[in-house]
Amino acid sequence: MTYFVYLIGCKNRRKLTTYVGYTNNLIKRIDLHNKGKGAKFTRGRKWKLFYFEKFSSKKEAILRECYIKKNRKFRNLIKNLYL
């Protein structure tokens, strides 16, 4: 099965908020975030997909998700592309 690690963003006023997650169905997952049925943090916002990576195992995806969540430099690099 294929897994994806994704970074989505939402711009409110002048601030860009990002969220990192993993899933096996990227399009469905982002749709759920936008319908308010995603993670609690993502509810009530309109999200856009900024970045994703594809993995062949769930374990690889989870490890990469953790790395991206902890790596502020990487997230800020992606954010700066969209500001």
C-alpha cells in the first residue's frame, strides 16, 4: 500500500499556519480536513496542499512525518514559498 506525508497550509490575515500528517488516500484526507472532519487542529479552516511525499510503507511515512513536524527549517522553507 502507498502512504503519503503531506503538509497543508492555511493563510489567516498575515499568518500562514501549517499542518503535517500522513495518510493512504491524500485527496480524501485533505477533503476531510476542509469539511471539518480532520484533526481537531485543522477544523474551521480552508486548507491547501503545499507539499507531499510518497512512501511504500506506513512505518517510513510515520518516521518522515515526525521528522518534518520537528524540523522547523523545512516547514519555514515551504512556508516562504507561499507567502
